[in-house]
Amino acid sequence: MIGNPFGRVINSGIKKKPVSSAYLYKTGFDNDDVADRESHGGVDRAVCFYPYEHYSEWNILSGLELAVPAFGENITIVGHTETETYVGDIYQLGDAKVQITQSRIPCAKVDIANRVRGFFEQFIQKGKTGYFARVLEEGVVNDDSSVTLIDRPENTISISALHHLFFHDRKNHVEIEKTIAIDELAEDMRDRFAMLLKKR
């Protein structure tokens, strides 16, 4: 067991509320609506994970005790930060099975929803964004379900390194080309990197 999910979401938008159990479909959790489908959701971004370890830092930054989940995540996870998680990782999550697809690309809504200026900028600078997954097998997920890593591809990239490449190393065309070649990468992320290559 790698960690336990804390938060579970069933409200639309970034303001989520924990629930004890939910069914996970290919498109996401039951009753978890997505307001901006152009930027969020879809089969490659059906589940959003956020590491619980980051909360203490955001609490200090905001001067608040943030309620979990504060950043619109479906799963607030313990023991799996962006440096420890890789594109293509497959996890057993309760009765469901998911595969990590990309780092999260934050938006200013994290500031607005929490009424704290600076989260958005710090998310990008620190790379503490969380990450997305696609659903390989549907099933019920409970608030005490374990999260177990069952497979990792050989040719991959960590979520932390992916974030750094996209936001802070955008002219590293060699690494971008390697990343685009990762089969498990979300198509939207692949397209974004391809656009960077076109600008060289």
C-alpha cells in the first residue's frame, strides 16, 4: 500500500466535499460535474490527485487551515508526491484501476476559490500541482480504499519533471521529443508539447 485517499469529491467546480464512497467511471466519479470541459475532464483527466503533504506549506502561505480538499482534487493522497509519481503508473484504487497521464496545469481558480492570492503562481513555481489519471477499470472507491502501485512503464517521466519541462524548460526540444513519445501521456499534454516544438 502506497497511501490512503483522504478526500472524495462529488460537487461541481473546484469546491469539493468529501464523501465516504463513490463509483468511478471512465469519465470520472459519479455526480462529479466539470464546469470547464475544455480545460478539465475527459477520459485522460478523469481523476485528479493532490498530495496531502503539500497542505502544510499552503496553510503557512495562506495563514489558514485549509479544508481538504481545497484544490478541486478528487483524491487527496498520502505518500505520493509529484517526484514519486510517473506518467503511466497504474494503481489499484479500491475496486477501480487508474493510470497516471499528466501533471495538472493550474489555473487562477485556486486563488479565487480559497480567497488567497498567490496559490496559482506558487503552484507553477514549485510544481506542487497534483496530477491526472485515466480510468482503466471502473469500480467503487471508498474513503478508506488503499492505493497500490501495480505497474510502471520503463520509458517514462516523473510528474515533477514533466511539470518542469512544460513550464520552465520549454526549449529543451530533445526532452520534449522523448516525452511526446511516451504512449501513456495524455493526448492534450502531447498536443501542448507538440506546439512548443513547432515554435522552435
